[in-house]
Amino acid sequence: MMIHTNLRPELAQHLAQRFQAFADGFRHNLAILGPPGSGKTFQLQQVALRHPQRLLTIYCPLYQESCRSFLQRLLYAILQAGLPAGRMQAGLPAAARAGERTDQQFQPPLDQLLQRAEAALPKTVAAIRLSEGVLARRQYGEAFTRALDAIPVLVQEREQPCALMLDEFLYLEDLGLGQAFHELGKRVMTWPSVLFVLSSSSTYRARVILRERLQLLFGQFELLALSGLDQGTAGAWVQQELRGIRRAKHVSPFLLHWIGHYPWYLTVILRRMKELATLGNSPELTEGLFLQTVWDVLGRAEGPLHQWCASRMTSLSHGRAGARALETLLHIAEGARTATELGRRIGRGGLTDALQLLVSRDLAERSGMCWKVTDPILRCWLSTILLAQRSDAPPGGEEVRQRFDRHLRQLWSGWMHAHELTLPEQVVSLFGKFCDDTIALDLKTGRLPRFETIRTAQPELAGADAYVVADGEGKRWCAAVRDQALGESDIAHFDAFCRTQAPRPTRKVLITRGRLDQNARLLAKTSNMWVWEVAELNTLLELYGP
């Protein structure tokens, strides 16, 4: 299944604007960070194909491969970017040019391309041949340095600026190129005619490398963290993929809520769902079809998502404190939110190191004092399949399948329950589950107290669907709840409402599923209000359930 629709149109527009600005003389390097399967490669491939004509683009993905293989592909991509007939393809495999996600390595005939390019790009060809000679002597670090130094030669020879796009750039270190980031960092600072665009699935490590080894002097990077998909665009795409299957539109919002950050997961599930519907001659999406689909790709040992989750755990167990980290991860997946609760369940010994390892592997993250498994598919697999295996249940047995189906039904029923509630009702439900946890939301850290009474007040003035007033242990919270966008007048109305409360609220919270314009956000900050948008609501739902 190929994704021809860009499910993040706003990000695509932002990238296009950055490339156009660079072509016009303004450089701001970019780093795209997001988990595996979130669509980074798709975004880079699309911008590589649609960059401004007066801009050269070198696109080179990295894999778990040999240094020789990577360096040969890098040299090929540099040379191809300079050829008038080939620069639009920028080293992309044919599948990528067709819009398909691919991780296949592309092994080009470099000698043939050198011969083709020699007349048009003699200086660039000479620089690449120098790098080839060093590469033949297995001096890989020097070969990488010389490959990079061929780029300004190309820029000068073509008299055009250039974008260097390294997909999964952290593999530079994994390949054994120990000085790669040092060499790359020097060029980030000193090459104004080259736009550096990097991506990584290892968000934690990438931020460390960018902060400590690449963002020096004039080498600042704009960090673009991939968030959820555009709901309208993604929903239309899911329904288009499931066309011909009745009631498919009912499962589309649930799938996007559950795994909406991960286009690859959606692709795998939708492909299998279509196969089962065709094999069973079933024109209707039933609960049985849904459960069987997710079991086939995630529950069965041969399922692609099962193997992906298992490989991540195998990789984790090989690291220092791996066994302890895996045990910790399982308990977080089961609902242990705080380090205190984890220590109570598994003991304090080695817990700090285990949590740090999980963070460095992007398997868990902390929001304030609350921990969660970041990947919803992995969270489901851990709490059903792996947990059953560790309790000696036979793999693929009836007990495991029942546990798996029960978990999915709970996800579905919880989502349906939340979906049937109005936003004020969802907020009241969430407030009732708070239990003195400390959490980070909206770039602020605060405690979520236990409330004794929670009530809603219908606003007498425009600006909110409802006000929620919660009291407990000498604390009063007032929350303005709005399903649509909030503006400056709404902030003023809410502030006026809070002043009518006796006692005065100790915390003022703005909650919206719509947009909050920049002026309204600044006014809310000035008025000392906590702002919860869709991302913050989703975090709370993950921690406390729908």
C-alpha cells in the first residue's frame, strides 16, 4: 500500500517555505524528529522531489550497513544532484519517487555516473574520485570528510546553493565514523550556501547530538517534532483505503485516536484489514474483522508489528541494565505512573538507571513525575503479548488471545465512552481521576490534586461551553472549557468569571480542542492561566484513561 496523500499538510507547507527561503538567501537548518514509522522519510522524499528549481538537493538516507556502502551512496547522491537531468531525483529509489515508503538500500553504478558527469562537472568528479581513492584504502573517516568537501565544489561549479538531507543521521556514529559529527558540525557553522536537513527516529539521542555537537555559533537547527496527523486529511485517506467495506467510517476516528502519530502502523493494519475482508468476502467491518486484523499483525509471532516490537525489546535487553529496564517498561505499560509506584512494585535498586535507559531508547518518557510508554502499539503488545509470555502462557494460545482481545475491546469501549461525552463531561471525568500526581503540561509543571467536589457552571457570557469548578484540600480550580477556537475576548471573559468565585481559584485552566491564536496565548500567560490543548488532553487521557 502506497501513501500518495501527505497526511501532514501543514508540515509539508512549512518545509516548502523553509526551502524557498533558503533559495532566496535565508538559511535555517532543520532537524525532523519522530519515532519510527511516523513519516519522516516520506516528508524528506517529498520535499526532495519538489524543491525549488534553483536549489540543488542531495538526499541520502542511512541504514544499518557498512561504511563503504553508505559512502558510495553519498558520493552518488552528491554527483547526481549536480546533473541537470537527475537532480530532481536526488538519489531516491524508484519506489520513493512513486510515493512509496521504502527502506531498501539503493546501490548505484557510481563509475558509470562519473563518466556521464565528467564533461559537465569536471571539478566535482575530480573531488569525488579523490574520495573514492581514500575509500578503496578503507580509510572511511577520511573518505567521509572528502565526500563532504566535494559539496562546496559542486555548489561553486553549478553556482547554486545546495540542501544536504541526511535521513537517520545518527547512523553516522553507529557506522563507526567516530568523528562524523565533529566534521559535520564544522561545516554546519562555515557553509552558508548549504542547508542541512537531518532526521532521526532516536529523538532523545538526536537532541543531545544537536545540542552538544552541531548547534555551534551560526549552526542553529529548527527542531520539528512530528505530532499527530491532520485529522481531516488522514480520516479521508483511511476511508478511501477501506472503500467498499461498510461501516469502515466508524473505525476510522478510533484508529486515528489510537495510532494517529504513526502512518506506517496505519498502513500495515489497513492492508491486512482489506486482505481479510477480501478473503472472507465480507463487505462489512465487524468487531471480529477488526480484532482478527490487529491480532494477525500484532499478536501473531509472524506479524510485522509483533516482530517490530520484539526486535525493540531484544535490542533493549542487550544494553546495560537491560533486564531491569524491560521489567520497568512492563510495569509502566500496565499503568504504574510514578517512580514511587514503580519502586513499590519492583524495588528501588537500579530503577534510576533503568528509567534513564528507557528514555535514551525513546521507549518511555516522563511528563512531570508521570511516566508513560510513548508508542501505543508497543504499549498494547507489552501489556498483552509479552506479559502473557513472561507468565509462561503458551505463545498464540487461547489465554493470550483472550487477553489481547479484551485489551482491544477496553480501548474501543473507553474511546466510545469518551467520544459520547461532551468536552465538559470529559474534563469532569478527568478531574475526578486526579490523585496528587505532578505533571508537565503546556511547558509548566504542576500538581493534579484530588478533588472532593466537581461541578459545572454554564457561562452567562460568551466564550466557553462551560466552566468547571473543582474543590479539594483547600484548593479550587476553575477551568474554561471550549470545543472550538479561543480568542482574546474568551480569555477576558474567563478571567472575569474567576474573579467572581469565592474563594478565588488557586489554578485557572483553559481547555480547548480548537486553536488558540498567539495573542490569546500571550494574554492567558499574562493572566497566569494553564492552557490545555489537544496534545495536553491526549497526554492526560493516556495517563488516566478515557
